[in-house]
Amino acid sequence: MATDVLVPNLGESITQAVLLKWHKTDGQPVGMDEPIAELETDKANVDIRSPASGVVKQVSKEGKTVAVGEVIAQIEEGAAAPAKGPTPPPAAPRPAAPVTSASPAVKLDDLSPAVRGLVMEHGLDPKSIPATGPGGRLTKQDVESFVASRTAKTVAPKPAPAAAPMPPPPPTMPPVPKPAARPAAEGTRREPLSKIRKRIAQTMVEAQHTAAILTTFNEIDMTQVMELRARYKERFQEVHGVGLGLMSFFARAAVLALRDFPRVNGSIDGDDVVYHDHVNLGIAVSTDRGLAVPVLRNVESMGLAKIELEIKRLATATREGKLNIEELSGATFTITNGGVFGSLLSTPILTPPQSGILGMHAIQKRAMVVNDKIEIRNMMYVALSYDHRLVDGRESVSFLVHMKQLIEDPSRLMLEI
């Protein structure tokens, strides 16, 4: 009995993938839930696991584009290669059966007058005519059938009437020669775009064509958050088993700001506005294959420690290509941190159908006026790109100011005020 291995549902808007490589060769044993192949989708690479224990029988080859629901392999349960035994000797050929004539020897004197007359009329040998009468006797119908069949074989078929001559084909234009390919410049090479890179390109172009994207900027004094982290980072690590980063502060601030400005967490669907009572937060993660955005679901129910643990888990799974496809879909708002690469300021692009994306940037020490005094403060520029079809300028600016207030005074963040 064989169990089909199907391409699973790969998430919203994904209908096909590329069979990147096989983890198990054809005929290799595999256990249930063990990875047997890796698929490359336009969002991430996904391992396909065996639905049963047995032996792998590959159906699709590496590099093939496969559709959702397509069979890529079969697991033959309990199958094993048959043991090779000694080759049996060839069977002795059977003697050929003796050839018998269609009818026994027949003499003219033994025929009835009507049959004898027909045989003599057509000059036939009665021994060559199959006999169907009782006791193998030749009947008149046997002779007539034999004569009719012999006549049909000798009649030549009538020649088919000659077809009318076809008019000459109309003159065709000479083919347009293709322009000669330009020789590649020295030191260049070509590589096909990966599925992920194609999807990134399509998404970015789609966002520019479908949404009215505007960006508003502000700056945040990170000094108090930095001091808080320095004071409690070791204890936080001991208690929760994860480091205290900046992303958890921004995630919590985003949840509280989105609660007050729900349209930034909404989306446009045709003529409707879709509001979300939850926050599924996309966190942009850079990998060797391109940018991926794993999703933290229901962040509004998480504390700082839970957010940090989920970010660490998803980031590791993304870079190792072990992310589930469900963890890449359904974000309602996104945060991207170009500051880890040294970016001072940028304008992030929306991911449709989301209406908002927050860009974090590098922290720099700058001279700032605090209580009428010049102090050295840890400052970060932040940017909010939003869909102006749904979010007004007042809302976007107020949203970013609210996040600024929460980050600059962490006590407000903890008290959710």
C-alpha cells in the first residue's frame, strides 16, 4: 500500500513552488514526519514531511515547478527491495503443436451433386475448403463462401478520384531576423531570480501601484530605554532565558498605538475597510535568500519576554529555512529595523494589504535640548509609511507621536497609558 505525498497548502496567494531538493533518495527508507524534500516558495523554503513510514518513491524531479495538491512522491509502506536469488534455468521449449488441415481429405465422389458441380465449375480443390457440415462434410454454403472470399481478395480497389490542384500559397513576407544577442561584457554573469526575490519584486511594485504611500518621520529619545536595558538585562536573561532587545519595546508601543488608531491596523478590501481586533505583527528578517517577514500572532496578549522569545524563534527558523508557511501570512502591521545595518533614515514600503509599516533606524548620540539644557542623548529617527487612501495625515502623525511618548517614558509603556 502506498501513501501519496502531496504539496500542502502553502498559505495565502501561493499556488505553486519549486522542488528545490530531495532529502531522501529514491528507494531510501523514511520514518513518519521525517523531512523528505524541500520546496522553495515565493515567501520561504518549506520542508515536506513524510505522512507515513516506508520507502520513498520519487514522482517529481528536483527543479520542477509543482502545484498545491500535486503528488511529488509516494511512501510504500513496508516495501523493500526483493532479495536477489539464483537465476532459474530457462524453461525447455514446448514442442510445437502439429499442424492440421482445415478439413479431412475429401474425394469428389464423396461430395453431393450440388457441391461437386460447384467445385468442378470453379476448379477448386475440395481439400482446401473448410468444411462445416455434420461429420466434416463439405456443404454448398461452404463452397459459395470460399468462392466469395477468394473473389473479394482478387478485386482491386477503385482508384480515388484525383484531387483538384491546390492553388499556390500566397507569398509570405521574409522572416524578420532577430537582433543578434549582445555579447556579455567581460566579468559579468547571469543567474535566474529565486522565487523569493521574484515575490519581493512583485510585492514592491504592487504596493507602489495600488496604495497611495506617504511617509511621516519623527525622532525618539532612546536614552531611558537604553538605561533600563543596561540595568536589568542580566536579570532579564536569567529569569526569561532571552536577551532584552529594543524590538519588544517597539512591538508593545505599536500594540498600544494601534489600539488608539485602528485604521493603521486595518486594510482596504474593495469598497470595504477591514478592521482587526488583534495585532499580527510582521518582523522583517534579512536572509541570504532575501527579505522574509515572519508574523507574531496576537501580540496584544504578549509581554516583553514572550515577544523576545517569539522574535528569536522566528528569526532563527527564517534564517535556517525551517519556518512554517503559516508563520509568514496574515500580518496586519509590520516593523522593519534598518538600523542594524547602519541606516540612519529610510522610507519603508508597505506590504499589501497592510496600511502601515514602521521603520526603525540606527541610534546615534546627538546634542539635544532637555529642560533648556544641552545634553547628549541617544536618538533614533523613525518613519511610518501608510496608505493615504485609508489613513489621514493627522492619524499617521498622531500614531507616531504616541509611539514616541511610550518609548521615551517606559513607565507609560508598562502602565499602558
